[in-house]
Amino acid sequence: MNILSLQSAVAYGHVGNSAAVFPLQRLGFEVWPVDTVQFSNHPGYGQWGGSVMDSAHVHAVIDGLSRVGALAACDAVLSGYLGDTATGPAVLEAVGRVRRQKPGALFLCDPVLGDEGGLYVRDGIIRFLTEQAVPAADIVTPNRFELELLSGETVGTIAQAAAAALRVLARGPRVVAVTGLADGDGIACLAATAEGVWMVRTPRLPFDPPVSGTGDALAALLLAHLLRGEAAPEALSLAMSSLYGVLEKTRALGRRELALVQGQDEIALPSRLFVPSPLV
């Protein structure tokens, strides 16, 4: 299966495409990365080099893929950090071109807006994701902070997260997976579909500073298991279990960046499975 992935990239470390491509490849998928940003490293280091790609760059790469016939063989589109507001329409154009040639192709939109540290995109990107990308997507994967922005609701508890996820689900997606929810001494994620809401919970692994790219990797893993035919609760269970195994390896190695290569066996077959439990 083939996946078109439009999101940021870094030369050093693992965020955006640099966090998503290898896990997908390890699970047997062909991935065509289109970088919306090319930085030396994640800005969390306090300095970086590189630049945001303009929308013309994204259009040109998609055009090139179309000319060689690749879009007709695309099974899914994955989008993440956009960098520039004008890149949003280019992403939706890519989704439209893929779906015209392969109507069953999935679109997973990771609505990257910010995290507990605050917003780190322009207002235009918020409007684009809320009004255009989310209704067009099959799967949406916000974190708690992003879920509040997309739903317009306060999300302070698991029950509030479930209610907000269902509100976003009503706008068009088939799956809303909410990541990074605090749950006592653990971390929970939710999968909301028309059939109900499920929670998968793992222990919390302490990192200082926090590891970047976990949401990007989780979105990629979730998409992979959905493409393999798993139902949303089981897909989230497998994705979270693999990410937890990689994070354990990352912590054991004393790394700041995800130990994707060192923990690749956890991507292929997690050593510990965290099962989903129904909420609604």
C-alpha cells in the first residue's frame, strides 16, 4: 500500500515526516513524503535552521507525482504541520486528486495547532483545519489542546474529551482519535466512531524535556493499522502499544529524540499490548 504524507521534516530528530515515514515503512508501506517545512531540528531546542516551503513547492511535487501516475496508486493521504496557511488548499487539492483516481483512499488529518505550551500556528491555519480539513477527513487525530480548538468545548476530563470528540465526529470524519489525555498517573487516548467511544491507557513515562514527535508517530501508526483493516479501537490499541514500546526504549537510552530505529521491533510487534475499553 502507498501513502502520501504531507507534513514537516527535520534533518536531526523525529517530528513530522521524520517521525512518520520510518514507522510506516517498517510496517510494510511505501511512503511518499512531501515536506511542508524543512528545518535542521525541532524548534523546541531554542534554535534551528531552514525554512517553510511555499505552497508552490507542494503543488509542484504533487503535479510531479501525478505525471508519473503515482496518485492513482495512492491508498491514503496523511497530513500534519502545514507551516503556511496557503499550504492548506494545496493539501486538500492533493486529497481531491487522489480520491478522483482512487475513491476509497483514506485521508488522515493530524490537525497540528499547538499543545499544552500554547498555539504555534497562524489564525488562518486554525480556520482552515476547522472549516475545511476536518470535514474532508476520514480520520482526525487532535491532542487535548487541539480538540478544544476544534470543538469549541473545554476538555478537562476523559468524559469531556469523549463529548468533544463526538462533536468533531459530527462534522464529517469517520474516526476521531484524541491523543495525550492525562488520566491519573497514566496517559489515555480515545477513539470515537459512530459505533461508540473507546479508551486506551498506558502508564506515563517521565521525560524532561518532553519527547517531540509522539503525536506524529502515533497518527502514522494509527493510519497503518486502519489500512490493514483493523477497527478503530484495535488500531488505536496497536498504535499506542507500539509507541509505548518505542518510548520505553527511548527512556532506557537516555534519548531526547524518539528511538525509532532502536525500537523498531516494537513498531512491528509491540511487546506489551494495551487493550481498548468502551466509554460510550
